[in-house]
Amino acid sequence: MRRFALILVPYLWLLALFLVPFVIVFKISLSDLAMAIPPYTPTLDLAEGWAGLVSFFRELDFENYVWLTEDALYWKAYLSSLQIAVISTVLTLLVGYPIAYGMARAPEEWRPMLLMLVILPFWTSFLIRVYAWMGILAKEGVLNQFLLWTGVISEPLVILNTNLAVYIGIVYTYLPFMILPIYASLERMDESLLEAAEDLGCSRLSAFWLVTAPLSKQGVIAGSFLVFIPTIGEFVIPSLLGGSKTLMIGKVLWDEFFANRDWPVASAVAVILLLILIVPIILFQRNQQKQREAEG
Amino acid sequence: MRRFSWFNATSLTLGFAFLYVPMIILIVYSFNKSKLVTVWAGFSTHWYGELLSNQSMLDAAWVTVKVAVISSSIATVLGTMAAYVIVRAGRFHGRTLFSGMIYAPLVMPEVITGLSLLLLFIGLNVDRGVMTIVLAHTTFSMCYVSVVVSSRLVSFDQSLEEAALDLGCSPLQAFRLVTLPIIAPAVISGWLLAFTLSLDDLVIASFTSGPAATTLPMKIWSSVRLGVSPEINALSTIMIALVTVGVISASLVNKRQAVRQKREEQAAERQS
């Protein structure tokens, strides 16, 4: 009995506030926009009984999905979200790997402090960390002032409100997610392997490629998924740092809902976004599972 | 003793500069006298005064803290229960669905979570405000709590609990006297994580709140969309300072606890 209650409480909570809302999103994505409250049709009227239910289901259709494929804005936004996610994942890896490497090879008594320095930004407000870059990248911002002062450039660079600013913002905010798993896999590594490789005539660089890189592969994969998956649906970074040409699907969904008040289309956008995310999420889960089995 | 190699020292210096210089710049400019955030006009704490006399900002801060405390507390209870179910309950009908619902919110884009909860609240005709934000935050943060707590439960020696039961404890007593003290560090970090996630959330709160409730991130959002503002710099500085103090003191407490535990273990060994 007690066990039953223990399972039931969190189960019902998640059903009611996680699963049911998704069913509603799917249902509304099959409805049509209407000038009413709520702004879609049909609405289910249980008072009409069976006849109401039948006519309700008859009116549902896939029109919004057809609309998504016809209007270039949407599939361009999906593609450009994927592209931005891929590029920024690669950039985060390039920036994060040397940091994780340096941490794992630092003197042992330094490591807890270095680890804390990586985790600290993670506890700091995401919004504030993105906002910090607005003042740096703006036309009269700190970076331009500095570069003009040193004489590297003579005209201020336009960085804010471009895709470049979005990449910088993503790399900056998601960097801890990349560093931590790579650090974990590098720290576990047995360093005598490197000595062995060098004894056997490897140069340091080829020892890195042949020994260290393969051994840190799991960390790289985990870190890349942890950056890639949330970036696709990112909203705050493209809105604050991106420009009018930065298309990301999270922003499209937000605008569709809040600016256009087209709930059915916003719901359809959400459903497709979910379908796109399912593939990397399943790959990630499977990878984690494999790793757990390899360790256990 | 190990030393830093030249390469590692460089990559660490550059890396941490990248992580910290933006925040330092933000902090420095919060003490700028000028309203123009790009021109340095001398030291001043003017914007802090402005911030503290901004009633709507203070109201938003209060709403945020209220939401964060309530939602993270409920989420800690639910998340610990869920962790128990995942680690201990064995097989039951719908187990796959259950663990799916625990892990899915961790990777779900916030725009989708927010949209779906809003549509639920509208469908149920619930008045949106503090309560609906609490429900939304509890739902996603309980999943984080359960991940943190279950990783601790997995490594927990179950025979301790069985011993307590053999010695006449009721299951609830065994949980309170044996299990809870052992998993407490994980439960506390789960609560802290849930609390910060709630403090930080903009997107889900924007979807699920009504005109009556504005959280601090929503307030920050509406003002920074128009550009950089010195008042927000001041607010950010306060928040960064609070987080820094919190994280450092938490790690000091942890360290001291680890040392004490080690000493107790050594003492126990000597006695036996």
C-alpha cells in the first residue's frame, strides 16, 4: 500500500503536468485559428455528448503542418537552428577541450578550485551571462572601444545582432556542459599510458592523437550532446544577441504565440521541434546507457 | 610535484579569462556614474540606490524568491520520491513511461514546456499567477532533483536500512533515521539546484504567469531587450555576489564535513 502511494504521487504529478499538456499541444496543433477565446476551433463540448465528440474529431486536420511545409520561413528556421547548433557545438568543443585538458593535467591540489571556477558560472543567472555580452559586443561596446584604442581596427566592428554574437553567446553559456564531461574522462585516464607511448617512440602530438583523444571520446560525445540538444530550441540567446536575420525555431515559436497569437501554428511548430529532437535524445540516452554498462 | 606545463597554463588562463572577464566588466560598469553604459564617467553607487528604490523591481524579486522557495521545496519531496521509485520500486506497470517522464523534461526545450503548460492551464481555466508558475517550476525541477538523489541512492548500502527494520524500526522511521541522513547531501544539493533553476527561469515563467505576477527574470528581460541599462548591471552584480558567496560557503562546509568524517572514521578504526 505504501509502495503504491509512493509511486502514485510523482506519477500522477508528471502525468497531469507533463504528459497531458503535450497531448493538448498535439490536439491544438490539429485545430484551426479562430477569432475567439480560446483562439482556436473546434473546442470540445462534452455537453453535446457523443455527437459533440464526433463533430470535434471531424474538424481536426493536419492543415497547420501543411502550412509549415509551404511557408519557407518555418523550414528555414528549423534548418538554421540545426546549423547554428552544429557550428556552436563544434566551437564549444574547440574552446572547451583545451580547458578541460589543462584542468585534468593541473597539479592535484589545484583541481578542486579549478572545478569550482567552472561550476560557478553555471549557478549564475543564464540571462545575466547572456546580457553581459550585449555591453561588450555593441557598436560602442567594450570590445570595440578596446580594439579602436589599441589601433587594431579603425572602424567599429558590427558583432552584436549577427550570428557571430549568437555563436559567442552559446559557447560562453554552454561551456561548462562541455568542459565537465571531458574533464571527467581525462581525469580518469591512466597517464602511464602516455609514457608508454612515448617510450615506444611516439611524439607527444601523436601520443595525444593515439592515446588521449580516443580515451576522452566518451566525454566529448556526452559534452557535445549536452550542448547540441538544448541549443536547437534556444530562445534567449538569439533574441538578445542575434539580429533580424538570425532565424531560430525557439524564437519563431515564441513570436507565433505571443506576437501573432496563432496558437495552432505555434503548437504545430512545437510538435515538429519535438520530432527533430527525438533522434539526438535517443542517441544520447543510448550512449549514456552503453557507458554505464561499460563501467558497471 | 606536478607543475603546470606552458601549454596548460596558457589554455587555462585564456579559458578562465573568457569565462570571467564578461562578468567582471558587467560588475565594473555597474559602478559607472554615467547613464551611457559605454562611457566611463567615474565611480558611483547611484544605480544601486536607484535599484533599491524601484518598487516594481523589489516586488518582482519578492515574487521570484517566493516561487523559488515553494517550488523547490515541493520539487525536493516529489523528486526524492521519484528517485526512490526509480532505484528501489522494482518492476511495476508503466515503469518505462515513468522514467521517460523523469528524463524528458531535462532535455525539453523550455519553449515547448512553457507552451504546453500554458495550454493546460487555459484548458482548465486556471487563473494564472504565482501558483501556476510554482506548478510549472516544480514539474521540471523535480526531475533534476530525482536525478541528483537517485545517483546517491544507487551507491547506498541497503543493508543499513534492513538492519534498522530488523531492530524494530517502522519503514518510515528507518527512512527518517537511517536513509535520510545518508542521502541528505544529495537532497540538499537537489534543493539548491531546483532553487537556482527556478530563480533563473525566464521562458517557462513568461508562458505560465499572468498579469498579476512578474518574476525578476521577466523584469530583467523586458528592460534589457531595449539595450544595456546600468540599473540591470547593478542588479546583476548583486546576484553574482550572492551566488559566489553561496557557492564558496557551500564548498567550504562540504570540505569541513569531509574532513570531520575522515577524522571520525580514523577514530573508530583506532578504537576497534
